[in-house]
Amino acid sequence: MDLGIKGRSAIVTGGSRGIGRETARQFLEEGVRVTICGRNKDTLEKTRDELAKATGGEIQAVVADTTKEADAPSTSW
């Protein structure tokens, strides 16, 4: 299915497991550049590598606990 989002970027919090991981995979399959966030570095990096290999998509991993203000991404839009 073409959702018309190819070339866009997405941040997926909780992206190393469960629903977050599946969301990241779906985005990657649609051609979206994805940044996944999670608290556990090893799990996050393993997920990044597996999803990159499975989809061929662009994916980054950022260790972050979004319950902590200092770790939460900020925008200046």
C-alpha cells in the first residue's frame, strides 16, 4: 500500500520492541527515514540493525527516556 509518505521522517518512541518496533518497520517499508528511541541501548541497537537489514531503510537509534524532560526531543517549529 502506498501511503504517500515516502521520503518523510518519523520519530518512534518505544521503537525497540512491540508496537513501536512494528510501527518503525511499517514506516521503513513505506520509504520513511526513521529514528527509534528507547531506554536500553543494546536492545535499541539490535532492533535498528535488524530493521535496517529487513527493510533496507534508513534508520537511526537514539537512547532516550522520554519520561525525563532532558531526554525528550524538542522542536523549534
